[in-house]
Amino acid sequence: MAMKSIMVHAGSDSGFEGRLQVALDLARRFNGHLSLILPRPPQDYVAFDMFGGAHFISEAFDAAEKERAKMQAGVDAHLKVEGLPWDWQIFDGTIVDALVNAARLGDILVMSLDDTAARVGGQGRALVSDVVTASRTPVLAVPLSCKSLSFDRAMVAYDGGFEAANAVRAARPLLAEASAVRIAEVEAAPDEFPVTDVAAYLSRHGVNAEIAVAAKGDVSIEERLLAEAKDWRPDYLVMGAYGHGRWREAIFGGVTRFLLAEIGVPVLLAH
């Protein structure tokens, strides 16, 4: 199993260069095809008056089209040097709809993770949240500071829920490339879905993983898990979004929100 269809959210925002490099790292490793998804949200070219009317601003659309064409030309020139196959998928509609629709047959979707949801192109935790919950394609959320992806050390956060299991399955090609995999369980999973099941599942696919069961103590689950990650220093984290186990909460609230803000490495999310 390999990640052959690698999707990346394209745009002119500050995070695009980093997530493009991460997507290229994936494409190189798996000899995959890169699809650049470029949304054209119509709301960017519509003005609303005080009476509720909407007006299309052709000048804004033309300027945006020139900016997109310039960006595409620069990316094309770079990718020609890389020697990897790629294509552009341009969608009219909201950014979320464009990403969800385009990625339905993707193996992974690379997006940027930014605390500021109001940045150009709608980057932010809110955007990642909306896409993860609407899509069946796993999302690799990349911090703005990240400019490449290392495959060496992987950490899996496990709570016994469906989402955590789905994330493990989605990440299996990545985990197979790692030299060290740690399954972190901060609070015990249900007895019928123990953490040892994850290690057994991965071992059947040739992935040897160690189990780290940490007592939560007087700190929150997210704080303990973050401490485990800071101590072990993974290159990326694998976790389920919308946990139905003991980590159950609204997406990017509590555990997930805290980790994505603090961990500083790419996070593969699935639900």
C-alpha cells in the first residue's frame, strides 16, 4: 500500500510553499501523483449592499485570476524540475467544498494549520476542521513553520475510538516508512479495544511499534500527551478527529485543539 494520489491545497497564502514541499516529500517517497487543488470562492468577488443585494465585482475577479495564473506558472516551472507528474484542479465554490470534492479519490490531502482562520485563502484550524469532518480522505495538517516532512519517527495517539483506528489505517503507508513508531495511550482505552490491538494490527503489516502507556496524573490528557510528544520528538503525529472514546469532544476543542496549537509537527487526522 502506498500513497499515490497526493492532494494539496493550492493558493497564494503564506502557508502554500510549506505544504507544497511536504506534498512533494510524499510524492517523492511514494512515487506518487501530485494534484494541486485551487479553489475560486465566488464570495471573494461579490459585494453586498445595505438592501441585501449582491453585485459581482469583475475587477476583483480579473485581478485574482491574474494572481492565480502567475502563481500557477511559478509552481509549474518548479514542478517541471522535480520530474514528478502533477495536475491542477480548479473549483468554483467555497474552499471547503472544493477541497472535499477534489480529494474524494485522494490518498491524503495536505493543508496548512494556522491559528488565524482569517488569513488569505481561509487558512486556519476552522478550515482544517471543516474539511476533516466533511471528507473521508485523511488530512495532513502542516504547521506554517514546517517546510518538509521527515518519515523517521511517528507517534500514534490512541483512545480506542473508531476515529483513532481510522487514522492508523490511513497512516499505514507512512508508518511503514518509519524507523520508529510509538503508540501513546494516556488514558486507558475500553477493554474490548485495547492499545495492544493497534500494535498487533500494525505488526501484521510489517510495522513494529512500541506502546507507551502514560499515567495522566494531575494534568489534562492533552497536556500529558503533549509532554510525551515533546519528550519523544516524533516527526509527525497520527490521531483521530472526533473521538468517541474518553477523548470525546467537538473537533479542535480540548485535546485536538490544544495539540494542534502546541505540538509543532504535522498531524495526520482522520475520522
